[in-house]
Amino acid sequence: MLVTQQMIWDELIEQRKILTQLIDREAQHSIEEVSLNKASKLLKRGSESVIEDVKNGNLKARTYKDKNQNTRYRFRLADIRKFQEGSVYVASNIPEKESIKCFDPKAFVEKFHQRKQVV
């Protein structure tokens, strides 16, 4: 059997797809936790921004006090991944914001013409 470069390339691409699926699946169900510093690096944001997202309920974190009574934050990798993908965590005790009305161009044009009536 003759093995061509195209056959090798196709097999390599298929293996890459399988590996990516396995990594994604593990990240979705991971219970591994990281510190605030590591979470900030993963999210490419400052630690204050990350803390603000936690306080606003956009990002889920486990908080606790250390022996010096400083607040510490721990983040599950799965929660960080969800936050990166846009699936924002919504805590049950935080009221949901009112839905934003979509822009209706037809209504806008009609309203414009009503204000600009020719006399």
C-alpha cells in the first residue's frame, strides 16, 4: 500500500480534531481551581476587573478569608471557560436586568418623518 503525503496530512488533521474535542470536554467538566492571579492571566484582564465581575455576578468564584482575614478568590477552570465563551453565570439572588429593546429601523424612520413634516 502506498501512503501519500495527503493521506498522512488527512490523518493528522483527524487526530488534531479528536484531541481538541477531548481537551474541550475535559475543560468543560474540570473542577480544578486557580487563584485570582492565574484567572486574571487566563482572562487577560486586571485582577480588579475580575473581582468586579465576581461582585456583579458575571463570573462565578469561591471566596473565603485567609488567616489574616483577607478575602481570597478561587475560580474553577470550567467557569472561566464559560465566561470566555460568553455564557455568563447568573446568580439566583441577583435580579436580571431588563431586556434591551432591539433597534427598529422602520419605527425610527417613521418617527423621523413625523417630526420633519413639510408645511
